[in-house]
Amino acid sequence: MLQSSHHEDPSLAGLVWTKTGISVERCYQCGKCSAGCPAASEMDLTPSVVLRHLQTRDADSEKKVLSSYSIWLCLACQTCIARCPMEVDLPKVMDVLRIESLHRHLVHPKAKDIVSFHTSFINTIKRFGRLWEIGLIGEYKVRTGHFLQDVAVAPVMFLKGKLSLVPELHRKFVRKIFAAKERA
Amino acid sequence: MKIGLYPGCSMDGSSREYQESLRAIAPKISLELEDVKEWNCCGASSAHAIDHALSLALPAKILAQAEAQQMKELAVPCAACYNRLASTKVELAEDEAMRMKVAKMVDLPYTGATSVKNILDVLTPLLTPEVVKTFPATFPHKVVCYYGCLLVRPKSVMHHTRMEDPMEMDELMKRIGATPLEWSMKTECCGASFSITRTDIVGTLGMNILEDATMRGAEAIIVACPMCHSNLDMRRTEIEKVSGKKYSIPILYITQAIGLALGCSPQQLGLQRHFVPAKIEAKLKVQQTTPAAAAVS
Amino acid sequence: MSRIGVFICHCGENIGATVDCEKVAKTCACLPGVEHSVDYKYMCSEPGQSLIREAIKEKKLDGVVVAACSPRMHEPTFRKACAEMGMNPFLCEMANLREHCSWVHAKGDATTEKAIDLVSMMVEKVKRNKPLNPIKVPVTKTALVIGGGIAGIQASLDIANAGQKVILIEKEPSIGGHMAQLSETFPTLDCSQCILTPRMVEVAQHPNITLYTYAELESLDGFIGNFKARIRKKAKSIDETLCTGCGVCTTACPLKKNPSEFNMGLGTRGAIYVPFPQAVPNKPVIDRTKCTYFKTGKCKLCLTKCPAGAITYDQQDEIIEVPVGSVVVTTGFNVTGTDFFSEYGYGKYKDVVNGLQFERLLSASGPTLGEVKRPSDGTVPKKIVFIACAGSRDPAKGIDYCSKICCMYTAKHAMLYKHKVHDGDATVFYMDIRAAGKGYDEFVRRAIEEDHVNYIRGRVSRIFERNGKLIVRGADTLLGAQPVEIEADMVVLATAGISNPGSEELAQKMHISYDKYHFFSEAHPKVRPVETNTAGIFLAGACQSPKDIPDTVGQASAAASKVLALFSRDELTREPVIAVVNRTAPPLFSTCVGCFMCQTACPYGAISREEIKARDGKILKTVASVNPGLCQGCGTCVAFCKSKSIDLQGFSNEQVYAEVMELLS
């Protein structure tokens, strides 16, 4: 991976480089990632445009990126990096941008559901060590207010034996990990 | 073959039939599975989306546990879990500082000694032509094999030599007598974790997949990922809402297709748990009049 | 007692600002054997050289040390000055105070001390210098041109028209190369074959050119002015002296389905074939891998039908040996196939073609006689997508560079398609438009403004097939990189220009350098573009890097001029810095014991075995012997020799030892 000397780059691109070793200069804006992205038509900033904003190192552009819907719509399907001629690891860049977006409280309003989903997922693991679908959906509905979502699906899942009403209790499998996270 | 097994959360819950079919066929193809003890969720797509250290620590604990049980190889049937474990392995191997940090969080020794294998890696060496010859039935249907995103990408982790047109599943299906058709959606995303938050996207992407498969004349879509199965099966009504037309093509796990060729009953393979009826049968190789044969066909 | 003159150059500020040149000159004046020691601002200037000349005359110097820049810069200058005063030029040496001292150290006492050391070492060496005479070798005034494309053709004609002899070899049955496959050329839309074929005929008819087609280089030995080339003439199975080129055999051949290489797999040919109608020579060859007779012993229809009795099945490959004075390499390039692209179908879609294939479809002599038709079903495509930069500028695919010609030929393809199919729709997906030649940008503007070719800036992520159409998924980066999906009838990929298969082996045969892409290396990218680092071997055209026809022809003529410069002399002089095996009086003859480790060690094959015979012919001793024509003076043999019987003229063991001892004292 090409790494230029970024000497104290305080920008968002600099943060990306520090966290991942990816140099956004490597992108020559060919658009192949945007062309193949399955979610591109729903995004406000398509993947190559996100990178262009980072390349400018302009504060307004950076804010636009961190408050975009795009970074939350990214499916992490890895199609972009599979085809990128310059081998820019865009999925990794997206991870950094998402975490920074949360950190700076810049989450796009339309993306709040998606963030709620991820948060509920993590909380479920924290409590039960493994995924308990009802716990996940329950917390998700409370966070988002979508109380009627999938009400038709749930009983069918249950009847097909794919939905347990009671969680398995494996919290201790992950206790140390989450404790370490709290300390950090 | 004796190999470790990391089932993953969906195999216990929403993709229960995947685990059922895997355990049903394992003894018949000389596959001995040893479960990883005290396994936890791998973090799936949510962990890496919002917490980097957590996204490495959860898989690392599973790998460390497998190492502690002296497993040289770990089978990971869920493609998403497989991708997480494999990516974690690569990242921890390259970044020593992160490896130390994660090992501390996990509080277990971790050396990266256990290698991870996906379901196709596991099944391919077991279903040799000699072994398949002993199967009581064949699966003589036109199918398309849907690999999804995470079995073959990214290149730096998977090192797949034919990323845009993989053939491992096609080869397995051919061996059990199916005709895998050429089609254009082998590795196109199904909508992944947007099943709940943006079900409409799952609907659109799923529609593209079902449309292509149906147009080619496939009788079933074979998958190796619980997420893909769920998005194409459980979310069928959503797909039909977007497309405005009905699709009846069933979605089968690779283990279910193999199970049918092995003479397992649909119940054993959990076919009744699908949302889209999977009324697709195997064909007996030799005509028998025993009651067992009647139950299968 | 030696009488050495020492001249310290300031080289302006280059040395003078870092080294105390005055002090060096004063210190060296006191060295034993130094008769004269001065410093001066610019030794290479006319007054500077006069200082040397005057000192040689007045002080009767028998050796000169010029402490200045690198000998690579001015050794010839100072040696010439000494020679003008009657001193053997090899008694003049340079100490490098610039690259080895002032340019790599900071100003200070230590740096000046080092400069003094460098000069005193060289003084010790020069005390032991012996007068040497340059070696003269004759020049064979025949050039070997490898590759009969436009570069080879141009170079051959230029050399031949100047009265020198040329041997042109081409591995295909006909000369013409890729240019013969093109329909029309940018930026003029000249018919390619119309401008090429007259030159092809000229080559065939030129009295100074000997043309061997279906021939390859087997080996190349020797050195500049004196190469020995062995050429393998592959068996054509045709007696060319009898063949009239009537073509009856090619019509008679029952095997009609072999893919034609000239038509890039879109057309067919027989087992006995002429690659294209305008081939030079217009005589067929038999592809023995496809011919029924060679596979099973049956058929023989061509033999039966030939009115001239020219078919000779038992013809063998023939190796001919020719002495040549220089070599011009014009082997050209290739383009990647469509199977190179995993995301565009791994080459399985018949209607996804590369640039050369599309040229054949456009060409009037092509498989569709110039009508643009889909290879899959023969229908006329109403919508074509052209993809520029397919494989080039793509480190993920291992090709970092730009292939230079694709932007232009893509515009050309789109234009020609629109000229042929008026209601056709042409879209070009591009990243940049590289149109830097004369009339080039205007040409691209014409495609956009007059022929209404759609240019979309963005790359294509994927192509797949649906219902007989090709679905192209690209993006328009000038509109926020929105995805653009086009349902096309045909896709033309402007694939990357790559080196020919077998380039590495050929380069190794000729001992020339090549880069990681197996393009041949020029001696200097800016000021020596048509020379290689191997003296006497020149390059021209796309074998060095992808380029268009004007650049290729320019380089070919440039390479020809280098050859003609070489041939303008009857003799070449070589530096006498070569190894010599000692000889002494009988009965010893030489201290060489005949172990021949030097022969094994020599990278240039310059050492052979020499028998020393008595008067009656009895062999007394076999010793090593150095060929002064081949020896490059590397000194490896000297290092290997256990009996110290071989030494390097100008860099003898004694001289090197003296330098080291001086440094240590």
C-alpha cells in the first residue's frame, strides 16, 4: 500500500491515513466504485465523490461527508475495492468515517434508523453474548418508534421455529471484551 | 475430516435450517464437527460499522478459543461470519499493536494458528466423484449458484482467483447431478444488513437477482450465506412489492441440495422452515420399493 | 623517476566551495614524483587545457592527474589534450573530487583531507601507468533489423537508401505488423494499408535489403561492428523460388475453420494460408500444427493442385549465420485480449471485443468486409459502448502506465462507426483524453462535435449479458458520479498495450536490458531514446513502449541514422582496458597453469584456450587467451586467477595495490 509522508495532517484525510494507512491521493476519480456500488442510486454522495471531498481537505467538505447519508448506506459489500484500479480500500475508509461521524455527532437524520439498528445489535450482544432477534428488534423499535415493523413476519418466524422467545444467556462470553471497552 | 465448527448466531435462529441440514449431511460425508466452546457473536456488520476495536475483539475471541481447543482449522458456514473472522486474522497479523490490544481485551492467548474455512472450502474436498457415486440420489435440476459478496471479496483477505465468476459452488452442484446455469448475478449484493432498516433496498436488489435467475430458467437458487437466504426468501413479499410481480423460485442452502442427493428427508433438512415453498426433489438413482424410498420421493 | 603533473580543478563552485583546492595543490606539490601542481577554476575550458599542454612541454611530464569531475564527463577531453602534446593519452588519469568528494560531503578539513588522499592515490597509480594503444576492429556494414512492422520497414529503407546492406527478419509469414491490420489511421483517417503497402513492396524489391519472413533470431554473438547472428528460417513447406503466388493451394485447402491471427480470431484461414491479400511476400506457408498431412499423413490436396510444384512437405527449418555490424530491434507490441478482464466477462461475451478486433471489423479487407457486425449473430449493432483505459493505468491489474494511443484510436473507432452506421449510437467512457499530437485534439473534438459521439467521464464497473444485449454499468463523474447503465449491442475495449510474448527471451539473447513490463530499455529516456545499453544495438517503435505511427517512424529513422553513423567508418576503436594473460620465455611460456577458472568466470565469453605448440606441432601447454574484441575489462578473471597470470591493462594489480597502500600510509 502506497503511503506518502503525511507529516501531521490534521484533516479528515489525515485521520484516515493514521487509522488505516490509506492515502486518499491514490484515488484518481475514475468513478468505477460509484458505477458498481449497489446503493449508489440512494446515496447523496456517491463513493468516489466522498473520496473527492476528503481530497480537498476543506472543512466544509469534510462536514458534508460526515453528515452524509452515504456513509451509512454503504453495504460493505466490498464491490468497490474489488474493482478499484488503484486498490483504495474504500470499505475501510467508510468504517473510519462512520465512527468519526458518530464521534462528532454529525449523523444524517435519515441514517438514524441505521445507527439505531447497529447500536441495538451491539447492545444485544453485550447483554446476551449472541444475537437474540427479539431483543434486537425490541430495542430497535423503542429507539426508532417503528413499532409495527415486521409484525406480520414475527409470528411466521416463530411458527417455523426460527425465532426464540427466550434468549440464551451467554453474557459472560463477552463480558471481558465490553469491560475493556468501557475502560478505554 | 475432523474440523472445528463456529456456527454463528443466525444458524441457531433465523437460519436454523442451515445448521440442521449441515448436521444432517455431516455424518454421511465423513465430516466430524467439533463446536467451538463458549462461542460469542462475531459482530457481523454492525460492529465494524461503529466500533473498530470491538469488531476485531469479538472474532479474535472466537479464534483464540478455537486455538485453545487446538483446532487447526475452523469451519465457518455463515459467509458473513467467515468474512469477519478471516478479515480479523489478516488485520491482526499485519498490525502488531492492534494484536496486543485485542489480545488484552479478549484476555486469551492469540497467535493466529487456526485457519478459517468457508462451507465451500469444507465441502469441496469431501464431495469427490468417488464419494458422490455412493449417494443414493441425484439433484437433476437447473440451478443458479449465488455466492453473494463476502465469500469472494476482498482480494486482500480471500485471495480468490476468479472473483467475478467463482465456480466452487457450481462445481459442487454439478457433482450431485445438477445443471448450474450461467447467469449475471453471482456476486451481486443482496442488500445485506438492510433487511430491517431499508427493506426497500433489499427489495430492489433482490428483484434483480430473482429476475435474472428466473429469466435463465433456473428451478432454484443455491446459496451459502444465511443473510442472502433470508433476503431472498423471508423478504420475498418485499421483493414482489417492488417488482410488482410474483416469483416462486425457491432458495436452497448448498447443504440442503446435497442433503437431498444424500437421501435425507425434507424435514431433516429444514425445508419446511422456508418462507418460499421449496418443493424441489432429488431423484433416486436406482428404483427401490422400500418404504424409505417412498418417503424420500 | 616519475614526472607527474597534478591539476586541481575548482569546477566553479562545485568543488571550490567545499574543498580547499589551493591547499590540495600545495600539498600534492610535495608528493614524491610530482613535478608540477596547480589549481585552476575550470580545467575543462580552453585556458585550463592549455595549462596541461604547456606543463607537459615545459616540465617534460610523463604522467598527468587531473583532479576534477567524473572521468565520464571529461576523461576524453584531457586525454585529447595530452595526446596533442605527444603524450600517450592513457598516461592521463582523473581523480574525481566532485561526485566522490565535494558533492557528497560538507565543507571542512576532513573533506579537503579526503581530496588530498584521492589525488595522492591517483598519483601512485599513474606512476605505474603504461602507454596503451586503442584496439581497432573492422565494421561489418550490414544491419540486422528484427521485426518487419512499420518501424522495421522504415529503418530498413533508410539504411538501404543510404547504400548500406540490411537483413530484415520477420516472424510472421508477411511483413506489415499491426499497421497492416488497421483500417484508417488518426488523425487524418488515411487508409492504413494504402500508406503501408507501397513501403512493403519497396522493401521486398530493394537491392540492398534481404528479407526473411517466417524467420526468427536464434542467437546473437559478438560486439559492436562485429556481431554474428544466427537466424532460424522456419520451414514454410513452400519452395519460394518456384511459388508464383497464384493462391490455388489456399483455395484448395479443405480446412477452412482455423481462427485467423490476422483477423484477431474473428475470421478463419486454412492450414496453408497467406495472412492477408496484400501480404509481402505474397506466398503461403503451411501451419504444420493444423495441417492434416502433418498430423495424419493424409490429404495433400495443395500438393496435388499446385501448378508450379512448389509444395515441399519435407522442408526443414534452416539456420543461417550472418555477420552484421549492428542490430535494430523493431519487434513491436501487442494488446491484451478481452479475457484479461474479470469484470467484463473473462472474454466469454462474443460481442465484447478489443481495439484490434474492431479494426478488423472496420477494415474493408476484414472478415465482414468493412461492415460493422456483431460477432455473435452478424447483426449491425445500433448501440456501441467504447471503453477507454481498459487495463491501462490500472495497478490492480499490474499495468501502471498509460498506453498512449487508446484515447486517439477510441475517438477514431467511434467516428468510423458513426460514418458507417448513421443512426448508430456511440458512447465513450473515458478518464482523461490524451490527445497531445499534431492535429490530435482537433480530431477528438470532431468526434464529439461533428459526429456526436457521447463522451462520459467515468469508468465502467461491470459488463454482463442479458437477453442478447450487453449491460454496461458505468458512472458519470462530471455529474456527481451517478451510475449510468447502458444496454449496448456491442462493447469495444481499448485494451492496454503490452510487450510481445517472448520479449524476455529475445532481450536475453541479445544481452539488452528490459523493464518489468518486458519493454526493451533505452539507454537514456530523454537524450538517448533509440539506443540500448549494449553498444551497436538500437531500438525503435513500440517494443520500447506503446506509441503511435508518427513517433514510431521518427524513432525508426533515428535508429537508422545511428546505424549509418556507425557504418560511416571502416574501423572502430575500442578502449584498450582489457585483460591480458602474461607470456614469458620458454620453457615456461606463461605462469598460467591452465585451470581455466577465468574462462568459467568471464561473463562475456571472451576467454578461450590457446595451445602453445612446439615446432613439430606437439602441444606443449594450453593456456588461457583473451579475445581483445570481446573483453569488456570487468576484471573478474583477474580476481579469480590463482596464479596471478592474468592482469588488466590500465588497472593492473600493481596499480591498484599502490593506490591502496598510499591511502593507508
